[in-house]
Amino acid sequence: MEIVKLYTVDTDLGFKHKKFLLENVNEEQKEKALKFAIEIDQIRSLLSSYLKNLLSKETLLKNENGKPYFDNGPFFNISHSGRYVLMAVSTSEVGVDIEEIKNKDMSALVRIFNEAEAKMIKEHSDFYYLWCAKESLIKCIGSSVSKVREIPALPLNGLKTFKGKDYQCQSFIYDKHIVSITREGKEEFEIETKKVDRLPYILK
């Protein structure tokens, strides 16, 4: 069975080692992070850049949809919400999304779902499950979030087809957050979760 490695980082680690992160990203990445006015956003940006740098020393490129990639792989995708930054790594195109479960007025937000999806929303976690499943597929493809309504959320777990391509999706709860991973291909996959609990970190 195919493996998707999921690296998880608590932003508390980033706050603790902010100086280290600033010294271990390049100037462009540092400038990008420090443009954020809110420190948590700086930390998320620095952690994202640090994780990408661990994957490859190659120049980061972008495909026709604007999705970043390395010329010689591996395939990866990064997402953050709440206290976590996540990086999914795979042997084929992959997308990951994480959302912290919050109570909010969803009356306007349900318009992004089709009729079958909207009927599933009974509580806040249902909304986040559906949103993450859509978003992880969007990020796997590298498409624009503006097309979110046409992207299928269902099934939350299993095989779905979009524009002639097959994708496998897995959705689950991670410490009061919803996480969804979508991988291109028919093959089912296992998720190997690796907690980044120290800096510097060596990818395994």
C-alpha cells in the first residue's frame, strides 16, 4: 500500500525556536515571513519554509496552476490552522488541508456546497469535514479556491473522480482539528504521521 508521510508541527515549537528558524531559512523566505504583522503568521510561514527546505535544496518551481514543486520530487503540500503546521509528502501529487473546528455562522458558507453535501451539514464538524475534503483536492490539483463549488467533497474517505482523474481521500480528526489528505491515483494509501518535536529536525 502507498504511504503518505504527514509531518506535524506545533507552533509552540516555532515560537520557542524563532531565532533558529530565522537563521535557517533563506533571505526571501525570511522577508516573506516578517511581512506578516501578527507573530503567529510569521511562525507558520517560517515553519512552512523550514519544512520545504528539508525536503530539497533545489529551487522551488510552480506548475501551470501555481502549485509549488521540486523538479526531482518528492511531491508535497503544506497547510496550517490553529496551532499546527502540516506537511504531506507522497510519491504522487498530494494535497492536505487542516482546519481548527470553531463555532461560527455557516449560513453563508454552505453555498459553496452542492445539494447532497449541504444536506450532510448538521453541526460544525460536518462543515469542516466537507470543506477540508474539497480543499485538499483543490490543493492536490493546484486549482483555484474560487472553483470550490465544482470540486467534489464526497466521499470524505475513498475514491473520487474529477475531470477524468482518480483521487483517493482520507479525512480524520487531529486534536480538535479536521485534516483531509487527497492523493492522485486509485491506490489506497496509509498515513504515516511524524511529529516534529525538536529543531533542528531530520526527515525520516
